[in-house]
Amino acid sequence: MWDYTAKVKDHFLNPRNAGEIARPDLDATVGNITCGDALRIMAKLDAAGRIAEAKFQTFGCASAIASSDALIEIIKGKTLQEASRVTNDDIAAYLGGLPEEKMHCSVMGMEALQKAIAQYRHEPFELEEEGKIVCRCFGVTDKLIEKVIRDHHLRTVDEVTHYTKAGGGCHGCVPEIEAILAKVNGTAPAAAAAPAAPSGKLTNLRRIALVQQVLEAEVRPMLQQDGGDVELVDVDGRRVQVAFRGHCAWCPVSDVTLKGAVEAKLRELVDPQIVVEDVGEKLA
Amino acid sequence: MPKVIYLDNNATTAVAPEVREAMMPFLTDLYGNPSSIHTFGGQVAAHVEDAREALADLLGAHPSEIIFASCGTESDNTAILSALASYPERRHLITTRVEHPAVLNLCQSLAQGGAGKTGYRLTLLPVDAQGMLDLGALESALDDDTALVSVMWANNETGVLFPVEEIGELCRRRGVLFHTDAVQVVGKIPINLAEMPIDMLSLSGHKWHAPKGVGALWVRRGTRFSPLLRGGHQEHNRRGGTESVPLVVGLGKAASFVKRHLAEEQTRVRALRDRLEKGLLATCPDARLNGHPARRVPNTSNISFEYVEGESILLMLDQHGICASSGSACTTGSLEPSHVLRAMGVPYTAAHGSIRFSLSVYTTEEEVDTVLEVLPPIIRRLREISPFGRQAAAART
């Protein structure tokens, strides 16, 4: 059971600002239903450029709904300049604190606000558009990860997960998060696990190189479109072992994807006798 | 605080008053050690043996086949590690994608190996959209290297029953040990182990009105066995550690309690579960049942309310004193929805809004009717707040 403050419970059970606004000046959505939470904020400005009216719609847990409601309470009456300085800490403080694991709910509020303001100003929304996606499970960019590490002096991957959800799904991006932590904090990166050196003759090496090439250029972009990914584990003669990541890892049709897409591509472009095996489970 | 309506009996149950009464003497005057040679301690041993007999009677087993343990997880760990220790030359394990973490996490850690040892080969059997196992997949996974098949009897989240008899037959034909985690079936359906092709079975007392902290492992006579806890000679050298006499006595009493109520579980509890389920599916649009509609234990119903999130539903139910569970990511802190629903291919839009109701012999019709009255407005309200609520309504028209 989560240890929510009375204020979180109150804003969850009796949200003051849930609803829609017709023809809003600001309107932005972050998150999506697959990830388990999504927030849409809408606002109208008055003649002086202040937020005269604001509403939210949220799909998510109690702290996501309460954080959304708190965000609206905080920004009402502010100019966009003032509102753009609102941080997730302001949201958490307004609610008397959030459980550590739920900080991402307040970060989602800040993201939605910044996105709405950026769109209104026709500026790029750098947390979403300019970064590179690090966590494919939850669509989190390096920009956002760097920001929360800097703003909150985060030190561990778990903390980054609490604030952004990044790394909380398939754990495939944990090494990347570690590298970002090291970069931002100016510490030495944790030693990455060295991939097992492929053994075999020259022809085998050539085959491995080709398999890698095809996976990178043809297969991974296709799977990434659906929020999944595949990682090459080993090549033993014509046996190619891969591990599915992201949505593919738990997708019930991943067996079909495996046979239908990955094997077909490799047979077409590398060697017609290639057999693909999913070894993700053994590694999980 | 409103009166509690407890529909979370797959998580834990109320200790039956007669169970509590039976335990009291062993928390007060009769504190002796059953292994002692003196009369004061020794008299306690007879009560431990009575409990063993009562449990054997519930299971259709022989008392000597029962090893008392601290919980279901200990029983599962003991069974799996015992099989591997007994057949050291075999390096293959078979279980399912929808097992309880007590089995799944152990098997996955065994597959990883470590400390210079290569891991076991692990086969995780898939389930279909109704949560049913593909027996063909089991048959083709079984080989001479297989040390153990461990498949739960009923799933804790959906209540779906696996065909343990057919699974056991397949294992026997290949000479492979078969263990079943029966934590969610004991006390809910009649069991006669004497006639079942099962080698080991795990159970946990607090799921059927015994206190927390006591379970048992049943090991068929003649099955190779290797203890997990090595120590004293207790439990015929199969589990070291002084018996928790009050809890074991409680487990025995609970065994007779649920045996007496087995018929009621099949009739009255099942009817209440069906009433709840039918009512919710009829009054809440975009609600779907998770799991096979017929092949289930009588007390469990798992329903997904699309476009809303489970933790929000639970906390609003909590305002009315109603206790249930969810497979939503937010309730576990894991960020991922239930592995069981994912294995069944339940879409994320539905998995995040899944609610499990689990009833018991203490559930009343009035309580079920309260849920039927309270829950539909909660779902409506959360959909109004949700940005996907309109999408849901549009999809219906």
C-alpha cells in the first residue's frame, strides 16, 4: 500500500480541475495508455497573457491524478513565463510529498506543462523531440534523464527510474542510464559487460558481420516502430541467437515476429539456411 | 471507516474462529517442544500428528507424506531444489509463464547459473488468450534431460485451473517428476492425491483460514527427496527446525474447516462469484473477463475495465471499505502490468485496469450487491477524468 499524504488522497478523490476546455489556447498530452499513465493539459489565456482557465484529463494511478490536479492549481493565474519555471518539485511539495517510486507522476506534470508552452510558442519541445530515446519501454529521452539527474542530484539507476520510469521495463537501457549518470555527475562510467567474443573461422566472421549489419539496418528499426527491439546474442554457424527487448519481449506474437520477420530478413540478405532462436528468456 | 468488504481472499484470508481457538493452548500453557522426551513437551507431539492427519485427510494423502513448512514459497523452493538435487545429471526444467514468483523467480535464477556454474535449461510454457496451457508444447518440451515439471494447479490472478492430471500423465510416461503449486486450489476444490499422477504439491495455510507463516509440502512416498533446510531430525529429517506448533495445529484445524465447507464453496460461493461477475460485465461497458469462463476455481474473478487504471479503482473502492487486487503496474511499483495478463496477451489498455475479486465462505450476498452498486459509478467517474474516456465511448458507437 502506498503511503500517500492526505493532500494526495484529497486531490485524487476530489479533483478540482478535471475536465475539458473548448478551444483551449494551450493543449498538450504526454504519456500513453500502454505505459500506464497519460496526462493532457488544456488552458486559456486572458488578455494580459495570464492562465485564466486550466483543466486536465489523466489516465493513471492516484498520484498521477493528484499531481495533475496540483499542477493546475499551481499554474492558474500565472503568465506563461512564470508557469514555465514550475518544476516537478513544486508539484510534489504542493501535495506534501510523493512516495519516491511515484516521483515520475510529478515529472509527467512538468513535462506536459513544458510541452504545452513550447507548442504554444511554436518552439521545439526539447525533452521529447530533441533527445534520443534511451528507454524504449516508456519512450524516455536522454534529455529528460539528464535533466532529472541534474535537477535532483540523482546517483543511481533506481532513482532515475523513480523519476522517469526509464529502466523500469525490460532493463535493457540500464547500461545507457549508467553512462548518462556518469557523464552528468562527472564520475567514471561503470564497466560495461564485455560482449562475448565471437569465435570461428573467417567465413563465420563474415557471416556474423553481415547478420549484425542486417539486424541494425533492417530489423531493429522495424521492431522499434512498435516499441520493441532485438539484440544479437550469439552466432554459431548458421544458428543466430537473439533476445527480444521492449514490447517484443513479452509480446504474445513475438514467436511470429521472430519467424516471420527476423529469420526471413536474414535468410534473404545473409544466408538462406539461417535459423533464428530466441534466447531472451534464458537470459532474463 | 466503513465496514470492510473483503474480496481479496487469494491474497490472504481471515483466520477462522475455531482455528484461532484451537491454537490458543499452544500459545499459552502447552508451550513444550514436541521433540522433548519429557511428558510436558512430548504431549505436544500428538497434536502435531493430529494436524498432519487432518491435512492428509483433506488431500487424500498419507500423513507420512506431509512435511510442514513456513509458507508456500518455502514448499515450492524445497520441491524444485529437491528434484534438481535428486537428479543431478538432468539439466532441464519446465514451468509456465504464468507461475507465481515463488516458482518463476527461482527457476529464472537457476537458468542464469552463476558462481562458475552454467545455468539450467529452462522452458517456460505459454498460455492462450484464456490462460489455458498448451499440452502439446509440454509434450514436445519433455526430454530425457528434464529433471522436473513444475506447473501450478490454479492461477492466483485469474483462478484458471490447469489440467494437472493430464500434465502428470505426460510426465509419468517420460519418467519426469511433476510438482504442482496448489496454493490457490486447496480448500476450493476436492483433492484426492492418492489417485492423481502428482509427485509433489505445495500449499499455504493462510489462503484458507489458517494463520500466516505455515504451509506444507506433500511428497509422494517413494519420491527421491533432498531437504532444503538441513538441521535437526524434525519432520523425519526432511525439514530441520523446531515445528511451529501453534501454527501447525491451526493448519490442521483449518484443514477440517475447509473440508466441511467444500460443498458450499462449489455452490454458494460460486453462485456469488458468478453474480458479481455477470453484474459487473452487464453494467460496465468495455469490461472483459480475464481467464477461461468455466475452468476456474469457484471463488475468483478477474475483470478488466478498459481505459482506467487499477490503482485508482482500488483506492476508490477502498473508500467504501471494499478490498480487492489489481494486475496494474502502479499497484506493484514494478511499472509493468501483471506477467500473467501479459502472457495471455491481454492488451495493455485492459491489463492496467484489471481488478481481481476473490471470495470466501465468509462472503455474503449483501457484500456482493454493495460492490455491484458502488463500482460502476467509480468506473464512469474515472473514465470522465481519463483522456481516453471519449475514445472509449467513440469506440462503442
